[in-house]
Amino acid sequence: MRTARARVASVDRERRVPPPPARTRVVATPRSLPVAPVGDTRPLRRQARPGHSARASRLTGDGGAASVQSVAPTRRPARPLAAAPRPLTAPTSPPPPRRPRRRRDAARRRRIRIVAAVVGVAVLAGAGIGLARLLAPSPAPPLPGCQVGAGYRIGLDQAANVTTIAAVGKRLGLPDHAVTIALAAALQESRLRNLPYGDRDSRGLFQQRPSQGWGTAAQVMTPRYAAAAFYQHLALVPGWPTLPVTVAAQQVQRSGTPNAYAAWELEARALARATTGEVPAGLTCTVDATPTDTAALSLRGAMTLELGDASVGVPVTVPRGWTVSCWLVGHATEFGITSVGFAGQQWTAATGTWTATPAAEAVVRVGRVPGSR
């Protein structure tokens, strides 16, 4: 009994001295159970309180003997902090399942490649367009030639012949229908060109034969003479003003293809309307910027032979003024003409078109290169 008390007293003394931080627990052996000593009223402590620094004892052994076993302390795990409460939100549908990372990366790379390809194509297209514009030649100036209405284009030499045929017909006092017949015949026979050859001894605009009494070879090669000879033979045809174009032309020409002139009737009519004054400013020509005077005759002499008089700088009737103006435009290259003005319209060689002007007087005005006759 004394020994047990001594041991308990020793334990109490050790409780007052701070031991190293350790925890003890009482482990009961299967051979004996802890019993209190006889006559001792204090309870035996089987296990130290949690966090106490003294060693704990336990009773073990044989025959009621007790022994003290020191056990290393164990820490309780720290209690996790409580999570902050989530705000109350309206119930939403669950988010769609996310694709695996590899699939997302592959899709991203595929989009990047597509965007890069589109940008590359756009850059190449822009570069190609810019290069094409850089290498494209500048617009060429319009080719020399003349335009009648919206659908008939003729050369400069053809325009000169057309205006000569119309001028000679008006000088002879013939109606516009006679000019249409003469132009249809010239379109069929020579395409309005003064040809130095033809069937047998045929020559000129109308392919007239000197051997048949149309004049000498030099005469039929002169447009104003050939036109006058045609009108003289037309005037001998009975009822020609009322005859169709192809019938009247055949009566003069005596061609082996009598109906061929009908194919040129529409064009001949358009040319006649433009050159006889029925259509104001109906003939436009694009010529060299600086025409050269190469005519054998002076301008006034040529106008007198073909038009009857010069009719420049004096008041004239509107049809007469447009006939003279078209003749000047058609012969601009030959006589170095740079501008023609009449009735509020002016043609210039630089533009090749008629434009409105403030001067609306019925007087033909003509401009020429310096030194022209």
C-alpha cells in the first residue's frame, strides 16, 4: 500500500513540474484491471486530460502492481474553416459538359489555320489587284474615225466621201432622198472608199466605167465629179423620187445584183440625215490633235466646188449651216481644221465631240491650224 502511495505521490510531484510536451494515455493490460488501493479514498487517474503536460500513469502488472507507461501525445486535426455561404441565385440549367482539353486545343488550332488562310488569300488578292493596276497600260486614246448616231462608225476617208456626196447633192438642189440613194449605191459598190480598181475598168466610189461614158479615169476617181455624175443619171430615171432606194439605185448602176442595195438602206438613211442637217451635230469625228493641211486646193476653193459657196462667217439657214459644218468636220484632217461652231454647238479636234456654247447664232465658225490655206 505504501509503495503504491509513494508512486502516486511521485506522479503528483511530477505533475507540478512542466514536462516536455507529450500526451499520455492509459493502456490496460489484459491480465489486470486498475484497482484502487485499500484505504485510499482518492480515485486513480487512468488517463491524463487532453493537453496536460504531466505524464499519465496506468496500472498494469501482476498481483495488483501498477506501472506507469509514457505515450507520445497526438494532435487533433485542425478543424477546417467554414466556407462562406453562397449567394442565393435563381436556379439555372446545368452548364454543358466541357470538351476534353485536347479537343479544345485541336479546334483552336484549326480555327487559327482557317483565319490565317483567309487572311493570306485576301492579302494575295489585294496584291494581285494592285499589281494588275500598276502593270495595266494607260487607256489608249480613241482611234481616229467618225460616228454617226449610235450604231454606225466610219473611217476618216469614208467621212470625207460621205460629206462630199451630201454636199454635191444639196448644191444641185436635190432632196435628201437623192442623197440616201447615192449613199446606198456607194456603200454597195465601194464601201464609201475611192477605189482605184474594180471589175473591168470600173473605178472610184460608184465603180463607174470610163468605157461606158461616165468620164475619164481621172474624173471618176474624183469624188465630187463621181457624185455629180451619179445624180445626173438619177435625175433621168422616171419617177425616181417615189421609187424605193434599191430600185432607184439599180436603175442608175445597172448592177448584176439588183437587190443588193436594200441591205444598205438604213445606214444610208442615217448618214444622209446627219450630213444634210436633219439631225443637228449628227456627225462626230476623232482626228489628230494637230491636223495637217495637205489639200491641193484651198479650203474656200474646195467648199465652192462641192458646196457651191464657202458659207463661212455669214448667216445661213439651219439645214444649210449643218451641211456646211458636217462637211468641215469630215474634211478636218485634209484642211487642218481644229474647230467648227454653229447654232450653239462647237466641235473640236481635241475632243472629237460637239459641246454646247453660249453663242447660238446661225453662223458657221471655223478654226484652223496656223498657216493653213
